[in-house]
Amino acid sequence: QVQLVESGGGLVQAGGSMRLSCGASRRIGTGNVMGWYRQVPGKERELAATITTGGSTKYDDSVKGRFTIPKDIAKNTVYLQMNDLKPEDTAIYYCYIHAPWGIAWGQGTQVTVSS
């Protein structure tokens, strides 16, 4: 099982940028999908962005053109670069990995965007 640890959340003004990091406890390997979900209290967790080991990315329509999901294989880390943040981006952001052995989640990091 891989442990995921997120960092980088906090408070930012609308229009600002923030980068979240998700470090895996061991080599990520191949055949995986890593990504970020986000959740607002009272609502279901929703996909923000994913990236495969081959580098293919997928973004929710609400973040396209504003968020990117780069990764650093050597550091076993995936990032979420968030630009032009909006108050509706306020949520708890969870990193996850879907691997052949199963799924693991990070503990979540709060992102708050003030208007």
C-alpha cells in the first residue's frame, strides 16, 4: 500500500495561484492513475484532474485552462497547479492513486479562495 501526503493548501485571494503537492511513500511505478479530487461540505467528492503514468491528463470542465497536473516521477510526487482561482474552487482537495493493487487516498488539504 502506498501512503499519500498532501501539502500546499491554505488561503488565497480570487485570481491568485496555488500549488498542491502529493508525495507517495514509495515508487509509484507503472499502470497507475494519480489525481486530485475535491469536496465541499454537503456535496460528493468530485474529480478535478488526473494523470496516467504515460502522462495523459484529464480535467473537469470547471478547471480546464486554469489547473494543470504535472508530476515528478523521480520524487514520486504529483502536483496540482491552480491558477486564476475562484471562490467556487474552495474545497478540501484529496490526492489519490488508482493502481493495480487498489486505491489510496491522501488525508486532504483545505484550499480557501476569498473573493
